[in-house]
Amino acid sequence: MAGSPETAFLQRLALAAASTLDPGGLVRLVITETTEALGTDVCSVYLLEPDGEHLLLAATNGLSQAGVGRVRLRVGEGVTGWAAAERRPAVVPDVREEPRFRWLHGVDQARFVSMCSVPIVSGDRLVGVLNVQTDRRREFGPHDVGLLAAIAAQVAGVLERSELQARLERRLAELRRSEEVHRRLSELVLAGAGRAAICAAIARAAGVPVAVYDPDGEPLAGSGDGLPERLEGFVDPERRADGLSVVPVRAGGELLGWLAAGPDAGAAPERRQAIEHGVTVLALDLVRERAAAEAERRLRGDLLAELLGVRMSPADAERLAERAARLGHRLRSPAWVAVLEPESDAGAPAPARLVRALGDVLARRAAGGLVVEWARALVLLVPEPAALADVEALGREAVEMAAAVTGTPWSCGIGSEAAGPAGLHRLAEEAREALRIDRGRERPA
């Protein structure tokens, strides 16, 4: 075949394949010169679509151009689909006698009789199918099939390199976009912008509404409509039936909260990236805020716990109360003291959810009231004008709430009167004594 037109064509094709990543240019070269090299009337290229199940007519020089980019065949359908499914050449001397042939209305023409289909394969991956057709009956021999296979191999190499290049470019673009999203979100944390601003930025990057919730499903911040007021009935993590994506926000093994996004928040790569970075940045913000809040809570809680646990002069008590007020624990005077304790000797400190719930009850029932964590106990400071009957009703509600939240029984004792800061220690002791009497047994002070 030295010096033949076929050899010259293969040489030109090899040079073009080695020097280009442009699949369109190569396909145009193939369909232009293959007909001449093989003495055929039509050359067509079908390429496998991303779904891996269909072939799309990508180019032709003899069939209707209206079908280019529109006509699809399922892999296994027709002679072309058979060659793709079997990864073998298909030679058809007369399509009118071929049961595998499928007539494509608006594309095929009755004058084309014979055809040869060769799969375009790169390694073990199907890329497409190369077809040639003639308007007279022809028996395509091994030489014809071999030449078509050589052409298909060159096309496959370029298409594979082109696809690899496209994947690399898409991945690079994704990495750049991902880096930019993470940078913007991290800057918000470093600037102390707060969870609301972070959620708004995540929503803009993801293109869907998002909200962050605490571990119990209570809302902390959000951006956009269509998100539940409270998360309920989900498992960590879960794709919810309502189309939302609910992702845990963690620091190490500790659950800090939940990020809800959607609906269909995971549909696009940029959405997934925004949510992934959002979870990381929210974890950083929640840890930072929790550390600051915990330090402040312990300090002001310690100040009030000292008022409850140590007998002191009125002047010293007032000074401690003023320091606690500067940290956010403003003690209204005089106040009643109610002490809640779990009836079991063993157990962890009261969960934060119970402390928040009791704080909400006090806000509704006794404006200016405070909840103070005191060892394993919780102390309710209920300011006047609440009367003893009001405090007793509040104590019963608190006991029921504590039992419901923790799953264990609690008891409540109440001091004999309302008093100022200097009297809180005495009232706390009275409340604990009432607890001991109520249980009918002595407990260490």
C-alpha cells in the first residue's frame, strides 16, 4: 500500500492527530477525505453521549445536515448501534436485506445501499462509530475494514486527548471557583461578620436558600425562604423527602449544628462546593463563638454561683452582682430562689437545651429572671413582683420540662422569700433543704 492514496491519507491523518486537540477539525478532515480514500459516497461520525447509552450524529458529508447534532441512536440500535454495542465492525452489502438496519427519517436516503460501520474505541472505552455508505452494492473487504479501523484509531486518540484536556480544564475551573468561595467565606469568619452573613454568602454561592441550626434543630441563622422553622425527624446525615440537603456541622467528633440547603442543593458541582466549604467555615465560626461564649458564661455564672454558695456582706454581694451584670447577668432585686436537681445521684450537667428552654419560660413568665448552672443543679432566680404561688407554678413547669428533656426525674425546692444579692446564699440553702426534706433523706450540702 506504499505510495497509495490510502497511505497518504493515513499519514496526513496521523500528523493532524498528533498536532491537534480540536476534535471538530479532525472529524471534518475524516469525513472530507475518507470517502475519497475508500471510494465511498458517504462518511458519517457518531459520538457516544455522556449518558453512555446514546450515539449522536456529529458530522456527515452525504446525509442530511439537518440531522447533525440532533439524530440519536441507542447503543445496540440499528447497524451503527450494533457496532457500538459489540465493539466490532459491521459490514452490510445491502441494507434492504439487513434486519439490523434502522431507517432514520429525514437523514437516510434510499439510494445508499451498502454500508460499513467501525467502532471508535480508545482502550476499553467506546467513543463512537465511523460509518461509510455507497449508492451501489459493495462487498467491503478486510482491506476496507482495516483502513476504516486505522482511521477510527486516530480519531479515538484525538477525541480521548481532547476529552482529557476538557476534563482537566473543568477541574481547574472548579478548583479556582472552590478556592474563591472558601476565601470569601473565611474572610467573613475572620472579620467576625456572624452566621447570618456567612449563610447569605453560602446561599449566593450555592444559588439556593440555606440555614444553620443547632444540634437540637433550633434555627441559628438563615438566608432565603422555603426552609423549615425547626429541623425535626431526620437522621445524621439525611437527604430529606422535601428535597433539602441536611449536612452535619462538626468539629472533630462533636456535632455543632446542621446546615440545611435546598431544594436540590446537591444538583450542581458549584452548589456542592459551596455547601462543603460552608460547613467547614460554619464549624470554625461556631467553635470560635462557642469558646468565647463559654468563657463569658462561666465567668458570669461563677460570679452568680459565688453569690449562691458563699455567705458574704451586703457590700461584697452588690459588687459581685454588678460584675455579673456587666457580663450580661443583670440580677433584679429582690428575687426568689428555686433550685432544681435531678433525683438520680449520677448524671451529667444539665444539657444546654434544657437551660435554653428554662430561659425561654422565664422570659415569658417572669421578665428579668435568670437560669444559673450550679454544679449539677439549676437555679432559677425569679424577681418580684412574682409571688410564692407564681414561683411554685414555675417550679412545677420546670420539673416537668427537665424530666421531658433529660428522661430522668427532677425535684424543685424554693427559698422562703425574695431577697437581694446578700440573701441569695441563705435562700439557696433553704431551697436545697426543702429538696432534702421533700425526698425524705439527707444529702450532703
